[in-house]
Amino acid sequence: MAREHGRVTRVDGVVVLDLETRDWEEPRGEWRAPRLAVAVAFHAASAMYRTYFEQEAGRLVADLRKAELVVGFAVRSFDYLVLERYGGPSVHELPTLDILEEVRKSLRRRVGLHHLALATLGRGKSADGWQALHWWRRGWVDRVVEYCRRDVELTWELYRFGCENGYLRYWDAHGRLREVPVSWTGPPVPPAFRRHHSRLG
């Protein structure tokens, strides 16, 4: 049974996922998720980023099934729906922590990755999904990969911050910096692991 929160026993059991798609068009008739362009996953066990293109979707799905916890941002409402096209897990199959959902439960409203990361970490997204789609259509694959990796880095850092502090930060409607409690827990990230990760970035 999938775990609803991020309670893990080992930090190296975590895989952080983000993906970009190659189309957004709404097909006629029954809706179907867009096709995968590229996915990036941070594997905490090796402190390495891995890139997967559409033809490697099966390998990505296999890697996700091995994870103790999959962490993402809107991963349940978007990423998993895309991967279902390739035999991927349904939204209830894997132990998953969706940071977007966790924050929305507390605030009863959506806070995007850019604003959450900017308030909590002091840095935000490098672009947005529409820009990534434009790059893909122009054939600028490397830009899309770097953008996707940046989102994975931010998601990992937010997860780590929440584990260690029990909250994330956001700005309210009046522009005041606030804290939102988070319910996930995890083992402290060792200093050596932090240094290794920062070198990889």
C-alpha cells in the first residue's frame, strides 16, 4: 500500500522526480495525458541525477518502483498520469510524497514551486513549463534537460528542508513571509551527503 507521507528510514531510499512533455494539445474525444519528452530523477542512494527520454520510460518506471519514497511536485496530478501511458504506476501504487498536495492540505490553496522555493530557499525556477515546451519544439533539448533538473534540485531541497525543520516558507496575500508546517519526516541528511550533493550541482 502506498504511504501518504514521507516517512523513510534511509535518505538513500528517496528518488526525486520531475518530467517535461512534448505536447499540450487536447485531443478530440477522450482526454489522454501528453507524451513524455524528458524526465530527470535524483537518486539519493548514489547522489546522482539520471535523465530519461521517451524511449527510456520503461527504465524510469522500473527505477521508481525500487524507490522507498518518490518525491515530486504535482507528481500525483501530472507526472504519474504521463507515465501511465508507458505502463507506469497509478497515483496510488507507489509510496509518494507530493509537496504540492502537502502544502495545499495546510493552506487550502495552491502555492507553486517557484514561490515556495524562492521563499524557503532564496532561489526559484529558471523558467516555466510553456518555455520548456517551446525549447523542445525548437530542438533545444539540452535547455529542457537543464530546466527539468533545476526543478528536481529545488524539489529535493524543499523536501530536505522540511525534513530538518518541519516547515516551509511562503508569502501570504499581503506579502508577509509565513511558515507552513509540513507533515513529512525523514532521517537527518548527513553533512557529507550535503557536500557530495552540492558538488554534483
